[in-house]
Amino acid sequence: MNVGRLDVKIKRVCSRKRSRDGLKTRLTPVPKRRGGVGTPPCPAGRRTSSIMADTPAVYCSDSEDLFGDYDSILEDSSVLAKLDDAEQDERWRAARGDAADERDFTALRPPKGPDRRPGEDVLTDSILTDSVLTDSILDALADEPFEELPASQLQFQEEVEGKVKRSRLQAGDKTSTPFRSPRGTSESGPEPNPEDEPKSRARRSVAEQLKRTMLGNAAATPAVSRTAVMKEAVVSEEISVAMRAMETVSAVTPDLGPFFGLPSRVKDLMYKLRGINSLYDWQETCLNLDCVQQRRNLIYSLPTSGGKTLVAEILILRELLCRRKDCLFVLPYISLVQEKVRGLASFGLELDFMVEEYAGSKGRFPPVKRSNKRSLYVATIEKAHGLINSLIEIGRLGDLGLLVVDELHMLGDGSRGAVIEMTLAKVQYVSETTQIIGMSATLGNIKDLQTFLRAENYTNDFRPVELKEYVKLKDTIYEVNPKEEDCFRFSRLLNYKYSSAMQKIDPDHIIALVTEVIPTHSCLVFCPTKKNCENVAGMICKYLKKDFLQHREAEKAALLRDLRDSGSGSVCPVLRRTVPFGLAYHHSGLTTEERKLVEEAYSSGVLCLLACTSTLAAGINLPARRVILRSPYLAADFLKRSQYKQMVGRAGRAGIDSVGESILILQDKDRTLAQTLVSAPMENCYSNLLLDDGKGLLSLILSLIGLNMTSSLDQVQDFLRGTLLSVQQQQLCVRRSLQEAVHQSVELLKEKQLVTAADDCRGPTLRVTQLGRATYKGSVDLTYSDLLYKDLSKGLEGLLLNSCLHLVYLVTPYDMIPQSQPDWMIYYRQFTLLSAAEQKMSAAVGVPESFVARKAAGQTVKKAGAGLKRGSCSDSVFCVPDCEPASGPEDVPGSGSDLSAEGNQHLERRRSFPAESGLRSDAAQLLRSLLLLCAALH
């Protein structure tokens, strides 16, 4: 009987995992499928044994996926069943011993050796061994190559073939396959022990070996491409190099690579994302200082645009990647925080760390603790203080490895400087492992800051682009030269013809100054107020030539479309008029999306001029060829030298311009002050904890007690020895000593019921009250804390759920009280448009209709008593802690002063409220003024 060679094809069906329904269909025997396809007919010329049709079906478990996520070896029925059938068929034939009908299997084997006996070329009556079956079946399977099998199956095939070859070589002059006699003895070897015979018969069949291999495939990892393997190998090699480097250096100064202790990948990212190929000499010197390598505190001072921020970013990356510690980057303004978050987010994605924004309403206290990733917190001054408080409270300040403070000279800037001092003092008191890096303008008393922070100082006067300073008086330009007697040296006259109408509109010759550089070069015009920024931008575009409209016209049209999309279909009328000329304004009135679009357009050259406030000078990377200072005043205050240097420092774009120019526009009355401004030495920086009758010291002591950092006067005194106030107490504590100031502050906190003192065996113990805890956690001004709590309690009586009027009442800040002077006739007309419920609420907070009517008639109204109290500014203080506190006790309600004419500023700030709250637009003016009026009545 001739048996046809088993024809098994290897077929790749799908690379994805099959569903269970598919498994059930394929693993069910063909005869029992309903509506299924039977076994395909055999090709012509092939002969198969009829016994295979009668072989019992072999079932596979429906609940066991043998193939997992890998390719299936399937045709119309299970390949395992076919292999079992073939094996049983061969055993049955050998048992029958029908030698006449047997087909010569030796043709399937390699050529015979020279010593092969002729009788061995034909099957005898002995039973075929497992090796015969293995050879014949593998030879049948070898008709089609295993090219598409997974790697583990290919390895299995090679191992089996190797074993067969080795067995044939070892056989020597004997047959490649020994035959057994009917009694079970082998012709090529000794008679085995009968007890060992079952063991010899227990050899694994081909089907069982394939089953085992397939199960191994299911548990093995999927095959990946050669490119992925190579990438993984490169990464593994870098990690191993980094680990070996870490083992060879100390734990204090880990070094992972050649780029200032960082891997070379960071250098590549600097070039890819920032275009920075090399560092300035001073930056390399600073990064290689001993204090930096040994993680000691450092203050470094350079002029604006010198590249200070890049050094800080490299130190931050080294802390995040090498020491695996969190970092805090403190910036003075929300716009700077947002810009820095955008700039560092790409590094976080590439290098696997988090960049978290703490500005405005963003930020979580305490921050989320992550086990696998480090975090970089980018925060404003006030948010950074709250973040440090929350880390101290939960005992996680040790996770903070580095604290970087930009504009460190703002320590001397009023109440915000006091917040910086509190933050730094707390970090130094609690954590000895946190490194502090301060970036500062050049200061006259930098030694005091060094003593306060226990830091070293690095100073350099490097500027990448030369800066030339000028002032303008009337139509004459003077160069600033401190060596001259009056500091000014004649340079040139303006060459621009002004008509009489233009002279009235532009008496400062701003149009002449800007048209000398735009649109070829960029220009910044610093203005004292936000409204002035918009007015200047609108005024300039009125007198520009039509040629400005054609400069990059398509890109400016695209910018307007983007601005319109960001504003839900509307765009600011000023921007709609100025952008086609390449002009725009930049101040805090822009939304986040508008600010981003304007800054990107200016950086790419689509916009050539920005009229901006001083916020842009504090660090936003928008340099210009020429910087014009519209006035030497910032609001109503004359510029400080540090502010002036920040603004003029924006002049000169590194890599683009060879020189930068600054022009300060002066009036004759300001000439003397301007001479002092441009020639005086840098100001000194002093502590502000005692500013406004010690308001900062009060807040500091309250938070120390609330955070359980101190519980007695002695501990408070010990903490204050580590403050800038202690370093400068000889200059600042003239009227009273620091110890007396502490005693008075604690007594005042007791009077306000913010802290209590309990006697125990160790003396008086200070504890914070619930109101005190809410005060320091909410960053509430202590001047208003008790009044705020009482007004909130009183405000419950005027709560109306069917109106939004009480919400406006609650969010109006105390320091806005003197800034509104309503027109009482308009006020009365708007009041009558309120609903009955809203008028009832108005009367509940102290503004009845009779009062408004008497004011509209011009009658004198007696001041209201204590029962008519001003609504609180709770949301403004609690939800927006980036707001600066009130300027002083003179702003406290009840001073008796009338509302000033500056209320328009407040009304402008509130102009979007009616649309957001759904209130009627005809009542909007009343609601704004009503809430301010309530404070005046107090």
C-alpha cells in the first residue's frame, strides 16, 4: 500500500489575536460543522490512505488560545489533528507489516552511506520506531519552507533537523533508522530491559513537540522589526553607560554625560528645540563653578538678555534627570510662567518629566506625588509660597531638590518681595538639601543677599549685542554718556516732517522714531498704562504708508483669522485695525490664546512693532532692534534704575542685530530726574517684612504657627535669624527692635483671634485658630481677614439664588472701594430696572432705593452705621492669590473718603461680567457701581 506524502501548508492568517468565536469555529472537527466548509479535495496525482477518513477526530479545548497574539498555522482543520492522524496511520501500517504495499521511505531521507546494507533500503516486518516517524513527517513538512513562521518556531525546526543529522552521523555504518524485531529487540543494539521498554516508547511525538512550541510562542514577546531592536539596543547602551557613570561619581554630584553632567541627548534637544549649538563663555564658566558642582547656593547677576535663564534650565534638567528630584522655578508674572511652561513642555515629553503650571487659577495644593516621574513646578511668586507651605505641611519638602528664583532683586519690591523672602527662609529652615539659585540684576548690596541665602555670587557684564542708550528732548536725540557733565551728549536731529495736525496728535514724535526701523527691523514701545498701549498702536497705524499693508499680507490675514477663531468669532477692534499694518499691543488684557498668537507673530516677523507694558521687559523673550520708552513713569511712579535697565535690555537680538538702541522720551521737567536715572548706581535691596506696619511679619508668623514650624516666641525668634530682615536689622529696625516687633505681632494676632496661647509645662504654646488657618492658606491680607469673615457671615442674609447680584457683591475687592464715582442719575435709572428680588438684595447689603433716590436728587446723605457693611472680596483673594495685597491701611473701608474718579479702571476690568453671568446688559453698570458703593457707606 502506497501512502502519499502528508501535505501540510503553513498559512499566515492574521497578526491580531482571534476572538473566541473564531477559535470555536476553527477547532471544531470538520464533519461536525454546520454550514462550514469541508476539507478541500486532494490535488490530482496524490494518493492518501483511506484509514485517515476513519480516524477519530481530535478535539482541542475551546477555552485555550494556543496561539495568543501570533500567526496561526491553519488550513481547513487543525494541523495538530492531521499530524496525529498521520502518525497513527504510520504506526498501524508498521504493525500490519504489509511490506508488499509499503512505499520506500528511504527516498525521503538523505543519501545512504557507502557502507549501507542493501537490505536496509526496504522496510522490514519490524515496527517503525519514533525516529522513522519523525524523519518521514519532518521530510513531508519540509516540502514547503517555514519562511513566515515566528522566530521560536523556526528555532524549533532547526533544532529537530540538527538532532536528526547528528543521529545519522553517529550511526556510522549502520542504518539511519534502526528497526525493531517483532519481539521488540533492535538489530543495531543490545536487547533493552523490559522494564525500560515503556520509557523508550514514551518519546515525544512531533505533534506534541509542535504543541509545546506553539504554547511557548503564545507566552513569548512578539517579534519586532530590526529598526526597533537597534533603537532599543542604543537606548540600553546609553542607560548602561549612565549607570556606570553614576557608580564612579559621588551621590552629591552625579554625572550622566558630557554636556555639563547631562547626556548628549540634552545637547541635541537644545539645538533641535532652541537652535542653541554652543554656550557663551560666561555660561560655561558659571556651570563649572565649584559651588555649582557641589550643590551650594548661588546668586548670579548679569544684564538683561545675557542668557541667565539658559544656565538655570540646564541646572534644572540636571536635578531632574541625574538626582531624580523635583524642581521649582519662580517667575514674577503669569505671562512669564505660561511662556516658560510652553518652552519646557517639549523637554518634558522628550526626557520624561512633568512640567506643571502654578499661575492664576492653575495649580494643586499639595501637588500630586508621582513615583516614576519627577516634576518641574513653574510658579508665580504667590503660588510658589503656597506650594512650599503645602509641601512643608505634608512633609514632602525633601523631594524638592532645586529652587530657582528669577528676578531675585524683587526681594525689595514691596509686599511681593516679602512673599519671596518668606518662601526662601522657609526652604532654608526646613530642608538642608534643597539648593537655591537666584538670578538677579546687578545690585548695590548683593552681599546682604549672599548672607541671607548663604550663597556665592557670580557677576558678569556680558551682553551678546552692544547696547546704545539715547534720550529724546523735543526733536533732538542725545546719547547717554555718564562721563559727560549732564550725562547727555548731542547725537542728531529727527529727520521727519510733521504737519500741524500730526504734531498735535503725536507731540513726542513716536511715528518718526518707529518708521526709522520698521518694517525691516522690529521695535518695542513701552507705555505707562494698558490703555496707552492701545492708543499708541492705533495712533501709529493712522499715519503709516500703504506700503505697510503689503508687507507679509497673507500672513497677517492668517493671524487675524486665528485671533478671530480664538475669540469665538470676534476680535478686538484695536487689533483688527492695527494688525494689517504689522502692529499690535501686548498687555495683561489679552487672553492667553491672543497673547500666544501675538508673541509668535512678532517673533516670526509678521508683526514688526508691539506697544507694551513693563511686564514684557521682565523676561519674555521678545527682543527688538529699537526699544522706545514712551515715558519715564510707570503708572504714576518714576522709573527705578532696575526697571529702566530691564526695559532697555530688550534692545538687540542676538544672532540677528549687531547693535541695539534704546530711546527714552523726556519732557523738560523730567530732565534732572532722568540724568539721575541713567547715571546712578544700582539700587540696594532691602527686606519688606516690616512694610505697612509689619504686615509681612504678621503673615510670616501666622504661617509658621499654622505649619507647626514654631510654637513659641523663642522658636519664632530662632526662625527670623535666617531672614533678610535679620541681616539688615541695623538699618531697618530703628524705631523698635526685631524682638519687640515679634512680640507686638503675636499680640496683634491674638487680638484678631487668629492664634491662641495655651500655658503648659514648657511655657506658652502658640496654636493657630480655624480662622487663622483659613487666612494663611487662602493668602488673605491680614488687614481684612476679620472684616472679611464678618462680611461673609453678613452676606448670607442677602443671598439670593434666583439672581447673580450677590456674586458680584462678594467678588469686589476691598482695595477697589475708593475707585468709583458713579453718576447718580444713571445709577438711579439702572436701579429701577432691577427685579424686586435684586432690589431686596441691594437693600439687605445697605443700599435701599430711598438712598439712591436721595443721592440722585443731590441731597446730602448721612453716613450709614456699622450695620451696612461692604461685601467681601473672598473670591478675589482666595481664588486668585496672584493678586497683590492692598497697598496699605489707608485703603481700609471706613476711612470716610468719597469714591474717586478712577472707577473707570474697575469698570473696564469688569466689562466681561454681564456676558459671562447671563445678567441683563442694562443692569451691568449698576451692579458694578452698587458693589463699590456699599464699601463707601461703611
